[in-house]
Amino acid sequence: MIFLKILNMGIAASWLIAAVFLLRLLMKKAPKCLSCLLWALVAVRLICPFSFESAFSFIPDATPIQPSAALQASSSRAGAELLSYNNVYNKVPVSAMPKNILFETTLRLASLAWILGMTVLVCYGIFSYMRLRHKVQEAVPFQDRIWLCDAVHTPFILGFIRPRIYLPSDMDDAQIKYVLAHEKAHLRRLDHWWKLLAFLLLCIYWFHPLVWVAHCLFCRDLELACDERVIKDMDFAGKKAYSSALLACSLPRRKSIVYPLAFGEIGIRERIQTVLQYKKPAFGLILAALTACIAVGICFLTNPKTDAYDLKIIIPAGSKHHFHYSDTQISPHKNKITLSCGKGLGDTEVVLKPVYHTRKDAYEPTYMTPGLDVEMYAEKDAWFQVGVSGSHPDKELTVYVHVEGVDVRIADAAFTEKIQYLNRWYDRSDLSEETIAWLEWYNSLTAYEQLAVSYRPYDLSDTDEKPSVVDAQPYDVTDEDEKPSVMETEETATPDSGQQKTELAAAIAAAIMEKNISSSPAFTGNAYCDFVTLETVSANDDNTHHVTCYGWALFEIYDVSAKGIKNIGGSHIPVAVTFALTEHGYQLEEYWEPRDGSYYVDDIRQKFPAHIVENALDSQRYIIPQIQNCYAQALQSGKVHVDTVLENLLDTICADPAFSSSPQDYTNMNYLSYRTLIYYGNATLNNFLNHFCSGNETGLRGKVMAYACEELLQTKGRLPLDAASAETGQQWFDTLIAHAGNLAEPYLSQKNQEKLFSK
């Protein structure tokens, strides 16, 4: 954002302006042209969008306001991918980019105010200039580029390309030579252009109080430098006559900021004192002042050198974590970071972890060897933590990683005490160690990988209970006679009975089916639905028991065949379904959906209970397990040759890209095929885990199978080994059986169960 860049440039220039203020006080006897040189340095700082780095820089931080930190900068690529995915299942796209809404709104309003203020000031300058041009229309020529005018009261220069000197018609002849000497000195120095530049900078930085002060002081120094040039060879009598001319042509005190170069414009008292007390400065004083100007330029025109750092990483004694991260966070200047082993660090793996998980690229670990640099891709201006793989059972280890091409910052205490899940931050002290470990794993996943994770720890829920899932029975859309009917109660039951819960689930499923089929008559195929209950509210009215269920409704239409399950259409949307409990069962009273477009969010906020609105707006939290439930329903038809379908999906994934040796490159390049493996859920686990029992899955297929099984088993319990860390998929499976065999056992055939667990 341009305004943010201007704001940072203004803050960086503040240090230089303050230094110039101080140096002007120390350089009172130095030539005034050096003061103008200092203001030229300020102009360079305000204009130039970049700067050289120097070890002598006194500026604490050239960009104190970081857009990536303040806004939790988003990833256009990840955002586009998620929008594409959401459009399949949701009526409105859901952004995956958590933002600091307050900061973003404030920044937008500040940008508009900046543009408005700049426009007003420019218009004022143009108006003032045109008014002055109108005033001198009746001026008559006196000499070359010198004009006389009855409407002016002080000499001044007007114009830029062919500037003219305007004199009052009644000016004393004795004063004219001094006035002309002064104004011609302005022209030789091109001061009319310098003053225009100063005004334009003032328009841009009108919000900066130090720039206003600098503008006023610059105009004073401009006149003092011009006076000094005119009187440098005068005797005292000449200086006295020059001072008299200044006094005679002085203007009353005013606040004009765009008035042209005028002989008696500003600071008459100071100028007269300076003229009468002027003495040629000694050579040593000039040299010292010039040296001071150069030093100020080096110290305040350059940015601090932030290229290379040694990041400290502590590996606690007996730690079981795979990677350990530095407290210092880094942000690359370009789209890569150069790393190398520092003090105490030998052969190991190094990884980048995004601080704000809005861009969830798969930053793969890279092997690092002492003496060799490693270049890692990283999003420019985003913030990361560097992690290294290592452990030491006996004592704490401190190692260092050398990084280049980055900015650094120390993680503040508030950040280190919190951990992010989706668009919310949680206090670590409120979460269990298992949940924190799960979140660290979850936040390391790519955006697509996160979509497939259906498990969520209970202490991340807004309620005490995990949301319930309602499964509906499939039926053919083309066969109207087979629609599921509302189940009837044969005996009185309490509202909390299991029987009524089953009946309510069936009623919700029937309502979802009827609503979506009636609105999509052109669809043909097999229809399925799933419902996640966020809240159930009961009420009694006129001896009638009413029940309203709030939640996410997924409606899917599949083409189910031997070749697999193909999505034809569907919807995923939060709904509120209200029933009346009668002697005939649950009778539908209202099926509510939010309106599309700009009404969507407001409708949900008005309809849903306040404490579940956030979940009602978060479609990504439930979509994958709901799709898995619909796939499970479709598989009940028995039409799908599951083993063949899964083998074909594996073949597709492992065929491209042939040039890569990283398994995750294959899963990323064939994302839809890999995601389909996850959709098959338990069927995938049944197939892949039994394949591992052969003991031969040591290649690429085995690694892809391990990734899929790991993703699906994460919802069942804690795994002993990360699939990415395992050398082969077979090693991952063998470790799973040895240390958490109970997770795999339900999906193995009887024969393989006996083979692995008979001991």
C-alpha cells in the first residue's frame, strides 16, 4: 500500500530531520548554503523509496510498520485455491485469510484522509499561484525579465520555465540594485525550483508535523543563503544599505506556504542581524561543517545493515520434538533465504515455519551441512521461524543458524503465549499439551492439507460437546417414490431419549433432501446428505414441543459406478430447521437458509445464536468430514470397485511430476486425486494399511499411502511417527504397528490382525 510506504518513509525521515535541527544550532557561524545542503538530504530521504545499508546507520528501523505483521498478510495463491475449492460446495466464497480487521479499516480510512488532505493542499497551491498571476497581468516590462507592477508591494520571482522578477512601481531607485542582486542570486541558485519541490513534499507529507517545521526552516535558510551570497564582498556600509532595503520591503507577518520567492518574505529581523554580523567563515570551520553534513548523510540516509544474523536455537534436554525453533523471527528481502550452519551445529535438517499461517505453503525441511550454504524459497516480506532437527538426552544444547537476506524481530511475549487455529488465537495455558502439539502439527500443513483434517481437539470447541453428525440414507434422485419419510413414534419418549434423537436425525435428513431436490429438479444421480449440528433449541408453545436445529447442511449428488464416485453437484450451507413434535413424529415447520451475496453474513448473525455464529461462518471446519460421510453412504451401494479405484488414484499421483524426488510434490501436483483418497476415508485405510502388511511398500507409492493414512488416522489418536520424517512408507507403518497398533487394527483383515498381533 502506497500510504503505508509513505508513512514508513516519513518515520525514517524523522530521524534525519531531528538531526538537521540539532546540527543547524551547532552550525550558526557556518555558511548557510550548508544548511540548504542538509535540507536537500531530507528531501532525498522523503523522495527515495529505497536506501543503501550501512553499519553506521543511526535509524532504528527503516520500516517500523510491517504490513505482513499488522494485516497478517495473505497469500494470493492459497486464497485463490481456497476460493476455487469453496465455490464447489458453498453458495458464497469464504476467505481463508485471517485479518486484523480493526487495523485494516484504520489503515484504509487513514489512506483516504491522506489523499483528501494532499488534494486540498495542492488545490490551495494552484489557487494561490493563479491568483498571483492574475494580480500581475497589468505589469509592464522594465528590463530583461524584470517587470514593474502597481498591484504588488514587495519584490518577488514568479514562474518556473521563464521566471520573471516583479518590482513595485514605487520602489526607491537606491534599493533596486540590492533587490535585483538578491533575486538574481535566487535565479542562479534555481531556488524557485527548490521551493516548488519543498511545497510538493509538504503536500505529500502534510500529516507529518516535523515536515511542516522543516519546510518553514528551509525557506528561512534559503533566504539566508541568498543574502550571504549577495553581501559576501560588501563592506559594512553596503551591508547597512542592504539591511535598509530588506526592512523597507518587508511584508507583514503572514502564514503563506506557497508564496513565491520574495525579497522581504520571512524572518526579516533574523536576516538583518545575520547580514550586519556576517564574517567570512574560516576554512577550518567550513571543513568541519562539511564533514558534519557528510556524517549526517551517512548516518541518517542509510538504513541499518540487517542482512546477516546468527539465530540462537535452544534444544532442551530430553526433548521429543522433531524440530526446535528460534525465538527470533525473520522476513526475507526477496523470495529466498540463505542459511548455513553456525556455532555448535552439525549435519541436520532445517525448516521454515510461517509465523502467521495465512500462506500455508509446504515449506519442506532441507538438509544442511557445515560449510555449505542452503537457499530456501520463502514468501517475500512474510515472517518465519527457523527450526532445526536435533535432540540431546543429557543436557540442553545451544546452536546457531546463520541467515542472510532478511529482516529480524524478536517474538513478543503475547505472541509466544498464544497459538493460532483458523482465524482465532488461543492462550497456550488454556490448552493441553496434546492439543498444543496437534495445533503445531496442524499449522505446519498446507492450506489444502488442512482442509482434509476432520478431527478437532475438544478444548478448541466453543461448547463442551463435539458437534454431532447426522447421516442420511442415499436414494436415487430420479426415483421419487423412494424418498425417505419422517419416522413415526409408536410410544411416548422423553425429549432426550435416543429414539427421539434418531427420529430427529432422520427428519433433518428428509428436510435437506426435499429442499435441495425440489430446488434442483434437473439433477440426476444418487443424492446424499450430511448435517453437523451446532446447536439444538427446544421451546413449548400451546402444548406443542418445537425443536430448532442449527448447523451445516451438505447436499451432494454423485454419479456412482464401478469407476468410482464423481460429484455432479451440490451445496454446503448453514441452515436452521424447525420441527413440531407431534404424535406423528417430527413435522417440518421451517427450513431456513441465508440469502446469497451481501445478505449472507447478516442473515446468519440475525438468525443463529450469537455463540455459534463464528462456527456458522466457518465452512472449512466441517466440509471434509461431511464429504467423507457422504462418500461412505455412496459406498454402501456396492457399485464401486473400491480397490481398483484407489489403485488408479495412486497411479495418477505417482506418475507426475516425474522430475521430482519429493513425495509431497506428487501429492501437491495431483491435489484432487490425493484429496479423493481422503474422501474415501475408512475405505482408503482398509486398502492401504492391508497393503503395508506385505512389507514391500518402500517406494514412492508407499510414501503417498503413508501420507494419506496419517491424515486419516490423525483423527483417531496420536501417531508415533510423522510420515514426512519416515524414510519410507513401510517404516512409518512398522512404527505405527509397534507403538500404536490399536489405531490400525480395526482396518486390517482378520488374517493380518492375527499375523501382526497374535503375539
